[in-house]
Amino acid sequence: MAGRRKRSSLLFDLFAANQRVRSLVTTAMDGAGLKPDEYAVYSALFEFEPISPTEIAAIVGMPPTTLSHYIRAMRERGHVDERRNPQDSRSRVLTLTVAGRSAHRQANQAFEQAYRRFMEGIADEASVKAALAEVEGAAADGLARLTSDTRARTG
Amino acid sequence: MAGRRKRSSLLFDLFAANQRVRSLVTTAMDGAGLKPDEYAVYSALFEFEPISPTEIAAIVGMPPTTLSHYIRAMRERGHVDERRNPQDSRSRVLTLTVAGRSAHRQANQAFEQAYRRFMEGIADEASVKAALAEVEGAAADGLARLTSDTRARTG
């Protein structure tokens, strides 16, 4: 199959790598209570709370509207507390509840299974990390330019 | 925000990079007739047809059950032709119909907008490509070991 991929674009390579990681993580987290995407959002809260929805969206790279669906589901499960942002009274900051931390801990054990097995196949973590940062930056800059060009054309 | 990402794991970096690319591609492809995931499947067909569902699943890195949902949707749209595999009569191979090619072409124009802007931010394509191959390989190997260990424990 390797020969079939020679002509692939970087975005196709990213899509395929992500699908493969998704299969690994979804398999490892089956029955752990949180789906991989949900676990990413809980993890951003766990590491950085108290944190605003805008900051979570920036960390996980989701549009704010997408993130708001995750936050709503967490609220319905009683997994998140919200209070006014002491630095900016117009926004709010979120923290995990005791139940939210417990859900994160359970999912984390399953995720670590996937992570450990994944990292066994990574020879040079720093260079992969740098490449992923380059991908993320290129996509963020590209979206900013696409949006400003579209505005210029229609505005 | 960069300081907040220091402790992140490679899988979190991949998740964030992928989300960011998704935002770019989804924005560029809005109204182009195919969603980014669908476009990836159509592209595998476009490049490698005639091709079996198993081969498409391997190329895009999807579990065969996930892929079968995409194929079913393509069939309902009249975008795919199926015939017996001349090399193996128990399986079938797929090709795009004229309508399927046309849908791919339209989506491709929008995708190329996203791709061009993305690539403007990539300094060293070869090293990013190598890193993504390493990620894909590590995930595939990790899943194989996870599955065989689970079987050994329960079997």
C-alpha cells in the first residue's frame, strides 16, 4: 500500500494519520465513559482550570460554536462549574466538578493505554512535535487569510 | 497561549493540529457539495480506481465499518459503480460514476483553496511528511498490539 501513497498531499497524510490514531484511541477508550474528543476538552479543563470557553477553544483548536456543544453536554452531566471571570466580568470561567474530575480520571486510564502504545512507535518525539506545531500554525494562518480575503471580496 | 501548551502530549498536539486543519478545510469547502471526510474517500477512489473497499479503508485509515457508511451514501447519490473484482471473485471493486467525478471535481476546487493557503505556512514539506508517516505507523502498530493483547487476555 505504501506505493499507493506517494502522490498524497500533506493534508491527506494528516487525515490518514489522524484516522489511524482515532482507531487506536477509540478502541482503547471503549467503555471508559468519555469519547476521545470529549476527553480532550476535559483534559484542557483539568490542566488549566479555571479557564474561559474561549481559551479552551483556542487550546483544543475548535471553533467556539463547536466547543459550546461539548460544554453544554458537560453541564447536563453535572461535570462543570461556571462562575464569573474575576479578570473580566463579561465572561465566565469553568472548572471541573468532583464528578467531572472522576470522569476525567477514568477516561485518562484508558487513554494512557493508547498513549503508551503509540509512543513506543515514536523515535524522535521533539521532531514530531515540531512538525505538528508547523501544521497547526499553517492551518491557523491559512484560515485567517481565507477569512480576510472572503471578507474583502464580499464586504 | 503557547506557554499553556508546553506540557501537552503528542496525541493532544495531533488533535489540536487536526482540529485547526478541519476548521480551515471545512470553511473553504462550505457549499462545495462534499464534506472534507467525504472528499477524502472520493479522492482515494479518484486516484486509485478500480479499488476495493478494503483498500480504500487502508488508504484513508478508516475502520472498514466506518468506510461502509461512506460507500452507502455514495451509492445512494449514484456516485459509485461496483463490479466483481477480476482478481478475486469474492470481493468487489469500486469506480466513480460520471456524477461522482463531477462531485469530486467541484469539491476539489474548494479543497485546493484550503490546500494552497495551508502550504504557504509549511517551510519543510518533506520533514512534516516524514513526521506524519511516523505518527500513522506508531498508531497502526499500537492498535495491532492493543488488539492482540486484549485477545490474549480474554481468549
